[in-house]
Amino acid sequence: MADSQTDAAPMKSPTADSKETKGRSPSRSPRRRSPSPRRRSRSRSPRRPRSPRRSPRPDRGERDRPTESKVLGVFGLSLYTDERTLRGIFEKYGRVEKVQIVYDRQTGRSRGFGFVYMEDVNDARDARVESGKEIDGRRVRVD
């Protein structure tokens, strides 16, 4: 019986295996925080210096006076307004090439805005008078 005691494997003490970590693989090192409170960008693209007095681009126009275009943005639409309704309203001002309402991918519902493509810039300018009028019970903005 004395032989069975000497053949037994020696017991490990809890401090003997110091490389064992709780919930983390031994190959990962813990994350270190940067000394400054600001976070660094992870972008690998070169940083461009920002000018504090950057002027707006001349081709973009302003929100109050956008550059003239054949495309009109219609904002504040009801969820139930469809392309046919918009086409009927804007055809009073000239030929409409296309009407596109933006829909949410997941739900399939309207996001409340759309675009009307007119054939002529002058017709689009005339159609901007629809801004502030009601379509399907909602006051819309036309830009």
C-alpha cells in the first residue's frame, strides 16, 4: 500500500500555474489606453489639415437659394403619398421625366421624401411654388 502513495501524481499548488488567466486566452495582451483623453482615429488615410475659415463650395449653392436644377426634392411627405400623386401635382408645371419616393429597406414604408425629375429647368423653377402647400394632409417643402 505504501507503493500506491508514491505513484500518485504530485498535487499542483494554486500558485504554481501563474500563466492561467480568467476568461482570456494567454496569447492576447490586455488593451492599453492612450495617455491623452482624446481618441485617435483608426483611419489609415492621410489626414488633411482643416481650415477654420473654409468657404462653401460655389457649385453647391445655399439652402435658401439652391442652384437651379431639373430635380426637385419634396420633403415632409405623408407615408401614404405615392408617385402617381406627386406626378399629378407637378405635371401642372411641365413634363415630368420621373418621380422617385425614397422607401425604407427594412419596413418598405416611405421615408417621407422624394424627388421629381422635370424635363426643363424653367418648369422646375415654376414648380417650386408648391413649397408650403399640403399634399395628403402634410405641409411639404419643395427645393
